[in-house]
Amino acid sequence: MPTYDPSVDYSDLIAAEAAKGVNANRQLLAQYEAARNAKITGERLPYAQTALYTSELGRPLGYYEAEDRSDYINEIYDEARELSLQALEGAYRRSSALYDAAAAQVPARYRAAKNSAASDAALTRQSINEQFAASGLNTGAGGQARLSLAVAEQGAMAQLDAERAAALNDIELKRADAEANYRAAVADAIAQSELERAQALYDEAVRVDSSYRSYSAELLEAWGLTAAGTPIAEEAPAAAGGYSAPARGSASGAKDAGGDKAGQGGQSVSEAELLRQMLSRIPGLTRENRATLIRDYYNDGRISYSEMQELLRTV
């Protein structure tokens, strides 16, 4: 049974690799899928197991009728996420502008209130002084009255200062709350976008995979290939009378469907060249089909890494 790491989220690894489209490593995807299935079984997780990529390993040679649109899906979700974030930022900037305007109005409003209170206090002092002068009250009574008026005026001014500070503080609290809501909305939008993107990419992979069609046995035979994509001559059983097909890579002149396997001067044709010839004569192969076949040859040890890279550049 495949092993797995309990701390690894294999669904994330599958989504990240599958997002590469035709450049995705199909064998690596199969390994991730096998590990995910093992983790679901071993950890008794409430998720369904899949066989989307593991089933490809033993799949006969064929082609995909559907074209992989993973790149287009990524472009759509990138654009949608950008528009969503722009809308959130615009709303936040508008609310911040309103708070800035409200905060700017507070000092002027309370300055006017303090001026009005000071003017009222001055009028009250003048009126009391005139009353005291007209009634002939002693200076002690007048001083006491003026002192009371001064204390009341200072209390009124202090109250206005406290109200001004409270109003500014209330605006800043609302501003901080709006910023926190904005940041939370941005995080939620990004998380939701990535979740929907991963689901869309998975659905696209399922759609493309369901379009896979195997070549008929007659067509493969006409091309001189087995269901696995190898030349028939390489796997032909011994014929009656003890004759058997030459082994792969021999210089004895064995032929595949495209011509002599041995080149001029008795030099055997490389596996990379045979693969190149095979890809050129099989119609209907998509870029993903070609890339998958090339990687399969590399994973089977039939071509080197540099040969794989060179072949992939021609896909």
C-alpha cells in the first residue's frame, strides 16, 4: 500500500501540479493521488477516493478529444479575483474618505461651540456687573458672583473639549473597524477565489480525462505499434520455426512501421529518435498526449533527461 505523510495535504499538491496543464507531471500526479487515497484510508477521512491519474499509468495509447483549458481557467480566476479586490479596495477608500471628512469637521464645530459659550459667559458677566453697580452691592458679593461665573465657564469649556475628543475617538474606532472588515473581506475573497479555482481546475481535468479515446487495435497494428505505444517488432513473440524479432536497439535491421530501425552504416537509432518518429506519424495527438508519452519514456528509463527536454521543446 502506498505510504503517506499525515501532515501533507495531497489535494493541494494535486491542484498545484494539475494547474500546469500540459506541462504537469502525470506520474507525479498519480503518486500524489495514490498517497491521498492511502491517507483517506489510513486516517479514516470523510473524503471520496479518486483514480483520475493512477488509472493513466496502465492506459493504452490513445488521444484526448477535449483540449485542456487550464490556462484559460487560471486567466478567468485571476481577472475575477483582481476585480473583486479592486471593488473591495474602492469601497474601503470611500469609507475612509468619509471618516476623514467627518474628522476634519469636528475641530471647527467645537471651536464654534466654545466661541459661542465664551461669548455667552462674557455677556453674563457684563450683565451682572451692571446689576451690581446699579444696586450698590458691595465688592465682595460682586467678586463672588464673578468667580462663580468663571468656574462655570471653565466647566463648559472642559465639557466641550471632552465631547470633541470623544467625537474624534468615535470616528477613529469606526475607521479601525472598517479597516479590519476590509482586510477580512480581502482574505475571504482570496480564499474563496482559490477554492473555486481549484475546483474548476479539477473539473477541467475530469472533463479532459473523460474525453480520452483509445486507438483501435486495427489502427495501432497499421502503425506497427502495441497498445502501450511500443513498436510491435520489439514485443513480437517467437515465430514458428524458432525465429524471434530482434531485440530493441540491435543493429540487425529490424523494422518498425516507419522503416529501418538500424540506420545507415549499421548504427542503431536511439530510443529518442524512434519516439520522435512515432509521434510524427500518429495523427490526432494533442500537446498533452505527446508530453505524456515523452515523460513515460523518460520515467521508464528509455530516454535521458536531456533527450526528454529536447523532445518536450518540440511539443
